[in-house]
Amino acid sequence: MIRCFTQASERLKHLVLEQLEAQHFSPKRIVIKPNWVLHETDPAFPIRALVTDARVIEAVAESCIALYPSAEQILIGDCPLQYANWPLLCEQSGLQPIIRRLQKIAPGKVEFRDLRKEVFHQQGDTFLEATEGAHGDPRGYREVELGASSHLEPISDQADLFAVNDYSSSITSSNHRKGSHRYFVSQSVLDADLFINVPKWKSHQKSGITCALKNLVGINGDKAYLPHFRKGAPKWGGDEFRDENRWLYLAQTRLRERFQKRSHLIYKILKPGWELIKRLRGIETRLTDPKADSKRFYIAGGAWHGNDTIWRMIYDLNLIIQRADRAGSIQTEPQRDYYCIVDGLVSGEGNGPLQPLPKETGWLVCGNDPFAIDSALSWFMGFDPRKVPITARRKEFNGRDWGGFELEDLQLELDGEQIRLLESSINFQFAPPPGWRNSIER
């Protein structure tokens, strides 16, 4: 059963404790997985709409300390973007004092970690350089092989086109080919016998929405292992961008890939030319008005409704969290308990996940089927879950139990009252990402 609570901030700690207590878990090793995608880089897209609310993380961690006294470790961790400033993110979100307090309450038991294998910092607007700092999983990482069980297998004849922006496409394609699909998973995640998913409720430019399912991207320590799209336009066999303006997008994307990290000087010389093209053609890359015309918005990198790659990668990671054992082998039965607590106190609409505009929803949502949670929240956003690939393709999930419902029969509790999802008139009217407009609305 999915349970939704409105005006949740007023009773947050009580709700979290009550919902976790009702599950009767008895874990030894716990991983709490928030969304820490990026620090606030632009006040137009504030931290409160960008990452999981520190109050929700605090409530979940405190509940685990109280409910599971025999637990050996409670790890709160995520893999942000490679250039995210995690200490700054903690400061901006109000998490820093919570970290200090919880580590004093349960010394040696509660640990907060930036789980990225590699971290970069941004020099100026464009250039990324490797940097030192406290990060990484102290238990290391493990390559998890899904083989033909991968949801990418049906399109693996195009594995040479698999890519993700700002990461090595050679690493991406080398780990995904016919019959072999590998992911680089945090060992602490695999060691957990209770995984608590604490996502942010947002729209997402590549997957339509990001919530329970998409949040599992952060269990992977190197994002180069994660195919987000296939290079090129549909006419070329890809889903990176639309056929419209494909030559312009191809030129800009490939030049940026080639020079942004390799030659700061050449990139600085070329960038003014791109800025001039944007002005002449009216191309927008920053959307601060959710109702603004998005016809000229720059839509590349798989950021549109024709992306048929990213949902497959997302399903793979959910398969891993459900059925991969500590050695990274896929078993027939679930290998750990799973529970999801969604932060919808302040949600994000528009061009998420990095340019979300705050939506004062005030909700907390709990459940143990990520497909049901995402279907419900998609509906409440004003999107049709039958039009959003990560929810519409749920019957193709290669795991157990999750997603095996008919949408017409899906029921949930809203402040204790049982309702049928598709009969609910609640519609927060989230602005969809620009590349999804007029494609997923209900």
C-alpha cells in the first residue's frame, strides 16, 4: 500500500517513525539513499527544490537509530554529479549541523558519505579538473554483471552509441554489449540488508520524472557506466536529440565533448561562436518560467520524450538493488528489504533535475513498490503514467513483485482514506520538462 500524507512537515518525524515501525524490519546494515545530485549553482533553482530535504533525512536517520538498536551501521550516502560540491551542498541544505549531531548521538554507527569514486571541480564556466577530498565508498565498489537479464539487452546491437553527457563514452560502451552489461555499484549498498530510498519528487528532462525509480542512479559509483541515451537523432538510429535541428545539436555536442576537458584554450575560443548562434536563433538553455514557450529550448543529451534508453538503465539498477547479493551476483529472490520515503515537502517542476522550480506540495509518500509510487506521483503531477516510459514499461521489469499491478486497480491511502488512483482529481499541474511538453500530460 502506498501511503500519502499532506501537510507532512508539521508531523514529519512522527510519520516517518510510524511508517518504518509498521514494516517490522530487523537490519544489521542500513543504507539511506537521498538525492544529492548537485549543490545550488543558481538562486533561480534553489537547493530546497534540488535535493532531498535535510529534515526528511534527519527523520529517517533518527527513526533508524531508535527502531534498530542492534544495527551495526547506518550509512547515508549518494553519488552526486562529478562536479558537485558536496560539502557546500550540505551547508546550503542545512544538513551540516544534522550530520554533526547524529554522529555524536550514535558515534561510529551513523556515517554520511559522498560515494563518488572520482570528484571534480569546475574551473570557471567550463573546465573540469580532478580534485582531492573525502569521498568514495570505504568498502570499495563491485562490478555487477547483468548479462542478458539487462533491460538494455534488446537494444544492445547499438551499444557503440550508448553515452552519457560529460563522461567517457568509451567506458560506457565497453561495459555494455550484447550479452554483457556491467554496473559499478557501491559495496556498502550491496552489503546492506535494509535499503531506504529517500528521493526528491521532481520532473526530469531525460526520464520525465525522477522519484523512487530514478533515484537509484546514485548507487553506482562511476556514472560513465550508465547509458543515458544513444548518440544521434532518430534518423541516425539514436535518441540523443530530435531530428529537428539535429545537425546543429550534433556540431555543438561533439565540439564540447572534444574540447571541454581536453583543451581549455580551444574551448574558450569556440564557445563565443555557440553563444552567438544561440542569440541569433533564440535558443534558450535556462528556463525560469514554467509557463514560458519552450519551442526554442535547447533539447539534447536525451532530454526529451523520445529517449528510449534511460528507462532501461534505471530498471537495471532497480533489479540490482532488489536481487544482487553482496558478491554482486543476481539471485532469483530479493536480497534485502526495501522501503521508500519520498520527500515531497517542496518538489521540483520544469527543467529538472538540475533546474527545478520549487513546487510547494507539502507531501510525504511511503511504500515498498517503486513502480506504484512513481505511477501515483506521476498522476498527481498531472502526467499520465501510461505516457511516461519508466512507469509505462513496468511489465517488462525483470525483477520480482514490483510493478505487477494494473493501473486501473491501483489503490493508495491519502491521509488514511483509501482511494483509487485514477479516480483522484488531485492535480498539482507540474510544468513538464521542455522536451516532454504536450507528450505526457493527462
